[in-house]
Amino acid sequence: MTAITSSGVKKIGVLTSGGDCAGLNAILRSVTHRATLTYGMEVLGIRNGSAGLLEDVPNVMPLTEDLFNGDILRRGGTILGTNNKGDPFHFPTGDGSFRDRSGDIVDACHDLGLEALIGIGGDGSMDILRRLTRQGGVPFVGIPKTIDNDLGCTEVAVGYSTAVDVATQALDQLQPTAASHSRVMVLEVMGRDAGHIALNAGVAGGADVILIPEVSYSLKSIESKLQRVFDSGRNFALVVVAEAVKDEEGNKVTALQSQGVETYGGVGHYIGRRIAEETGAETRVTVLGHLLRGGVPSPTDRLMGTIFGVHAVDLVARGEFDRMVAWTGRKCVDIPLADAIAGYRAVDPDSSVMQAARGIGICFGDD
Ligand code: F6P
């Protein structure tokens, strides 16, 4: 027996958008199970983010309950594929120029008979998907995911927990080799402009120094901290650096990737070199990069993905659109999408985690 939906929606689309992370497949499983088992809806998975709707024949796959019988819940990445470039409002044509292809996406949604769309993304994706769906009258519900954990109005975004686990495990593995060789180990982690991963993994993994974009540092401060560590008789130290930390002159440190794409990357090597120059310590640098995104989803990410998926489908069934599911005050809620997009959340320098970190003597390079 399927439940009656007050919205009358019978066919929905779902897509993953922006950088992938662990836990996306748990969301897809949850959306599919809830939509098909509870409401008898048909679910179409859109491949490669909204790009799947720009192909000559829309690139979609039916999502059915039996697809999720195997190991998909446990897998990192997204079975649908995703895309973090190619804004449809400013879409690269291939000859160096750009074209607004938003109308093509809206048309494809209508051609496929989609009565609602569930989009799983971070703040950038949510913003684009919201503009697209409002333009074409496609009812939309968002589910938050990002390893960066910088979305406003939700205490949890899927993918962040696994990223913190992976970074913490990296520190667990760096510590014995640091101690064996009497070295300062520098670990660079992703997070875009927010220092959440560096801060949380750094505290959990026993870092001596944590550098985040929200706090300005000086080499002198880092040097004094390392001196205190060595004076205490310890022969190694652990330093975590968020990728968006700038050099001492305040410049971004970036890497040029394929197709001319510039990303954050390399500040760990800069800090490692400067520590060696200033202290004489032997340093080694590890850049975790995309390892943070591909980990086996943590129980928390699987659990939150499941909770968010069910809540999002329930919103569709009730006809409550233009909203994002969120986690706050120990429960799943939903909020206006506009609020979620507007409420970017960097590390709060007065947060309990920061206070605890400072309370146990972790150096942020500002004292
Ligand atoms: O937003 C997620 C994220 O992994 C950031 O932490 C990082 O800066 C960026 O994406 C990397 O993007 P790409 O996968 O394009 O290299």
C-alpha cells in the first residue's frame, strides 16, 4: 500500500552536483527507497549533475529499489557522477565563449516528465539549481553535502564526517613516522575557504599547530610553539594546514590543474619549507587532496544521508518546495533554500572547538 501524496507528484528526478564526497550513495538509496516504497513514485537519476540534462538525449538512469541491494551504501563517490564546473547560466561552448543554457535544462526536465527535482549539493550548486528550477517552474528540494561543511543553517552536511575521519587517520599514521625520524610533519587538507576539516581533524589527531584561513598566523608564533614542544623533550611535531591559508605576504597559494583550472593547493609545502628555514627542523609534507572525498562513508554520513533522503522525499510528497533539509538541535528540519544559500559558515574563532583547542595549547599561529 503506497501513501497518498498531497502534492500528487508521481515522477521525480534526483541529481548529485558539485564535488563528490562520501555518503552520496546513501542519500540516493534513501531517496529511492522512500519515493518508491512509501509513495509509489518513479525516480530518475540524472547523470553528471545538471550536465546530464544538456546532452542530446538526456543522460538519466532509473533508480529502483533493487539497484541498492548490493554494496552501494558502502561506496564513496556517487553512482550518478557529478560535475563542479559548467554553470548552465554561463556555459562554456568549447570555442572560448559562453552561452546561457539554463533553458535547455528546464526543457529537459519537462520533456522527461519530472514533476519535482531533488538536488544534492553544496552552496554553489544549490544556488544554481534554485535559479534553474524557479526559472522553469520545476519544484525543487535540496539536500546538503560538502566536505567543506561551510553551508549555513545546518549543523551537518553529508561528506564532512568522513573527510574528518580520513584526515584524523592521516595524522594517526604520520605520528609514528614523525617520532621515528624526529621530524615535523605538515599535513595539508582541503576545505576551500573554511578551516573546519583542518580544525576538527587537527584537534582529534593531536596536532601541535593548526593553521586555518579564519586566523592570521606568523612564522614567529609557530616557531615558538615548536621550540616549546622540543624543549619539553618531544622529538616530533604535527602541523595541519588548511588549503586556503595564505603565504606570509597574504597571497593565495594555488596549483594549476588540467584545462587551465586553478585550485587551492601547495600551501603545505610553503609552510613546511618556511618551518625548516626558520627552525632548522627536518620537515616532510603530505597533501591529502582528494583522498578526503573518496573515503568509505563513515556511519555518520550514511546515517545523515538516510535521514536527509527520507525527509526530502516527504517534502516533495507534501508539496513543500524551495526548501533544503537540515540538521539542527538534534533533529532533521527543513529551511527556506534562500536562507541556506545566504548563510555561509566559516569557522567561528570563538566556537567551543576553538576554545578547547586553545585550551590544550594548540597553536594557531596568532599568539
Ligand atoms: O568543495 C569541495 C572541494 O573538495 C574543496 O575542498 C576543494 O578546494 C575543491 O573541492 C577541489 O575541487 P576539484 O575537485 O575541482 O579539484
